Amino acid sequence: MIPISILYLLSAVLILSFIITFFYRKIAIKKSILDIPNDRSSHSIPTPRGGGLAIVIAFYVGLAWLFFNNEIEKKLFYALLVGLILVIVGLLDDVISLSPVLRFAIQTLTVIIAIYILGGLNKFDLGFFMIEAKIILSILAVIGIIWFINLYNFIDGIDGYASMQAIFVAGALFFLTKSMTALLLTFATLGFLPWNWQRAKIFMGDVGSTLLGFVLAIFAIYYQNTSEISIVHWLILTSLFWFDATITLFRRWKNKEKLSQAHRKHSYQRLVQSGFSHQKVTLIGLAINIILFLIVFAFQTGFNIMLGFGLCLIIQFGYSLFVEKKKSFPKDA
């Protein structure tokens, strides 16, 4: 049962996120911090961006409360605190647009520091076999987290999609680990969601998407080290994002496209182009996520973990075929 003090905290975080989004939106409109539609956008009118700052502030305020009340392990707290570097970079990028090379360099440094604080990735539980090559796993963890930070940014392209994914994954992690930190992220994002739901009154922006990607990835490393869940379980829960982003990148590379160029070829974008509303695509994603959670719940130990991962891949391939029938993958940029 959740303590009453935590319930008060979660309520405060949700309200804080909602209110900050309201005031930030007014400032963004006044200062013309807007996302201007182009031929690769999934929206048609200029919309304020950078609203993810509300999630950031609410989450870190709650995180500080957990820390000062001894409700979070110091190692996890300090690793998450490093994410503020990404917040600053994301906010600057939303306002003035930074060089991709600079962003990548800062992301890499931030992730290395966080992994060091966590003590590296100590093991990788495959269910039937445990890999314990700490140095190699830690290097792979750095690469994986950087990839996840950026793919989360890739997927933040329609109303409510990235917000709903964070709410789902963090909520699932709470159910599996009883982590109040994961639940805190759920409520911080819930406060922002009404403003981001179709038709979105404000976009999350890099300041929100990069931080969410970072925090969710740090959870994966931390809870694998504590043996509360396997990274394979986390991969299943987040597969709607990483599968789509990875397959899309591969197909664009195969078409010899410039990978740094913006596009509208992700599955969720093509469904919108086929006539689905942003809301419908987001709810389809949520339905898939619920199935993925049931798989994780059913296949938690032993070789079953990998069976669950296999089912996850079948579902994602099936979803990709469904999208392909609705809107085929274009060969042009």
C-alpha cells in the first residue's frame, strides 16, 4: 500500500506539472518559442514547444522530496540528478537550436557519468543465462542509453504519444518493482498530458523527450543491477518505441537516405498520414503496450523471459505489417 505521505507527494507533483505547463505555454507564445509546421510535420499550426520543462521541474521537485526523506537510494538519486545536464541542453536546443555534434557529445558525457555513479551494468539476465562481463556491459549500456535518448526524441512526433509511453512504462515499472521513483515520473508526466493531448496546446520538446528517455533507460540499468527486473523485460515494455525507430532507421539507410534529415516515416506517423487521428494512434499504441505488459507479467523467470521477448517481436512485426498495409514505407525523403 502506498503511504499517505507519498500520495500527497504524487498529487502535488501532478498539480505542479499541470500548472507549470499552463504558465510556460503563455511564456512560449509571448517569446515565440514555437514549432513551425513544415512538409515533414504531423501538425498544421504553429505550436509552443518546450513544455516538457514542466515534467522536468515536477519530477525533480518530487525526487528531492524522496531523497531528503530517505525514500530513494542515493546511487539512483545522483544518477538521475545528472540528467539535469540534458535538461539544460534540451532547453537551449528548443530555444536556439544547438549543433547535433555538441548535443551528442554532451549526451555521451552525461551518460558516462550516470553509469559510473550506478557502478556500471553489473549483469545482464537472459533468464536461462547470466552475462557478468561488467566492463563490456557498461560500454554497451552507455551506447544503449544514448540511442534510447535519441530515439525517444524521434518518437515524440504526434500528440500525446511520447507522454503516454512514459506514463505506461513508468507505471509498469512501479507495478513490477514498487519503485516510488517510477511512480513519480508517471504523475509528473500525467500533469503534462492534458496539454499535449489532441489537439496539442503545447509540445514536449527536446527538454522533455531527452530527459524521459534518459530516466527510463537509467531505470533499466538500476533495476537490472538490483535484480528486480531483467533488461529483457524493460526491452519488451519499451519495444513499441525502439522497434519502430530501429526498423525505420534501417530502412532509410537501405534506401540510401541522409539519416540526419527529418522525415515522417515512423509507423505512428504513417498511420496518421493514412487517416488515423493522433488520439487513435496513441490509443492503439497503449493497447499494444498493455499486451506487452501482460507478456512481461506472464514470463518473468527462467527461459520464459526469452519466450516473452520472442512474442514481443512477433507483435511488433505484426504491427509493422498492419501499418504497411495502411501506408507503405515511402522511398523518397
